[in-house]
Amino acid sequence: MNGLEGRIPESFGYMTALTHLYLYGNHLTGMICNLSSLQVAHFSHNNFTGNLDDLLSHLSSSLVELDLSYNNFTGLEGRIPKSFGHMTALTFLSLENNLLNGPIPPSFGHMTALAYLDLGRNLLTGPIPDSFALMTALSHLDLSANQLNGVIPKSFGNSSSLQVADFSSNNFTGNLEDFLSGTFPLLEGLHISENQLTGSMPDITLHSNLLELEVNSNQLNGYLPTVFEHHSALRTLDLSNNHLRGSLPDFTGFSSLTSLNLNNNEFFGRIPDFIGLSSLQILRLDNNDNNNHYHLCRVLTIWCKFVQCGANIVRRK
């Protein structure tokens, strides 16, 4: 980050032996051309514009890292170019926060070395291509804040490399239990809030590595499991703004939990004993139908920084 301004000089195109180029965090414009030896290119947070098809035609197919996030790139008719499928050496690709629309090309499945993919904060539409199942090295996937739809492929559940997946703020449908029926052996963070998922909540303790789960603002209904089979490593659990109902289960196996948000559901009955959760800092149970709100809230503030139960908000001083 240097605050550089203006167009990229055409003379950059003469540096044909250049392998690494970092221009992120400036106010640069124009187009990068004829850098056929580049292996690492980080151009994020600038004012670059132009057609991605043209840019890719000037980059080497042996490029390993490409970060174009937070610019104003478009593709032909605003779409992501199919030619990304030729970038088979890529391990890192970020197109976050550009002006891209239309579907994700199925040719993305050819980038089998890709470990990090961020397409968030664009205007992408349509389903996730089935070819994503071929990207077996993918460990970080961000498709958030688009207009994607359809059912999230079950193939993600069998991925032996996926660690973080963000599908939030889209129009995905389908049954949450079906999606979480996969093993997800390495998954640590799953963000799937603000979609249209249905079904009830399965036993999430079966996913032993999961640290963050956000499924708020969907169409979930039914009951939470009355008993969780295993201890959980979860630190954040957000099930708010759904239609979950019934009595709250015993959360004592969630000893690492720091934030629990169950507000705006249809839970009823007495609030369970959360006092054993010594790591808990944020607890929200408001807008349900629980009894014994105020007394328990006062007790919980010994541990929690923020507690909201019913109409009562109690903060730790």
C-alpha cells in the first residue's frame, strides 16, 4: 500500500522475465499486458477496469496466484471468462468485489490445483457447477453475497481438503440435514446464512473439527437434537432468525463456545443451565418463548460480556 495513482505504464509489458508483481492497495488504473512469465500477481484494491478475457490472454497459463479483488473488472458481457479453465496451475484465485455477473463457468473444474477461491460480492447467478467436485485441493471457498441459487452440491461433504466454506447471502435452497450428511473431515468454518434452506438441525457434534457454524436467516424448522452425541469444538453457533422450536437442549458439551445466538425462533420452556460454559461471551435467546428469563440472565453475566433474553438486555460491567 503506497497510494500510487495513474495508469500502469506500457513499459511494464517489456519486463518479460518478471515472475512476481504486487500492486495491491493503490489507486491504479489501466490494464496489465504482456507479462507472460508471471507466477504471482496481486492487483487487489485498485481501480483497474477492463475485460478479464483480455487480461488472461496476456498472462501465463503457469500462473500460480492471481488476486484481482476489489477492482472494476468485467468479462465479456460482464461474465467470468471460460478461459480460466486453462489456468490449471492456479492455487489461489480471488475475484471478490468486482462487477461480474452471470453463471460460474463449468470450466472452473479444470483448475484442479486450486486451493483458495473467492468469488464473493459480485452479481453471479445460477447454480454451483457440478464440476466443482473436481477441485479436490480446494480448502477455502467463498461464494458469499451473490445471487446464486439451486442446491449446494453434496460433493463438498466428501471433500478431503475443504476447511472454510462461505455460501451466505445467496438464494440457495435444499435441506440442511442432507447437506450436512457428508463427513466434512477437515471443515472448520461453514457460513450458510441468509439463504432459503429448509429442514431441521442435525447433530453438529458429528463434525468434530467444526469451529464456526452460521445458519441464521434461513427457513429451518423442527427441533434441535435433545442429546448431542459428542463434545464439540464449536466456538460460534448462530441459528437465529429461523423457525426452530421445542425446548433447548443441554449445551454442556460445547465447552469452547464463545458465541451462541438462538434469537428469533420458536423455542419454549425453561432456559437450560449455561453456567458451565466458561468460555461463553455472547448469548442471545431473545424473541423466543422461554421462561425464567431475567434471573438466569443476571446469573450469566458473571461469565458473559453480552446476554439478551426476552426483552431484557444485561451487559457485564
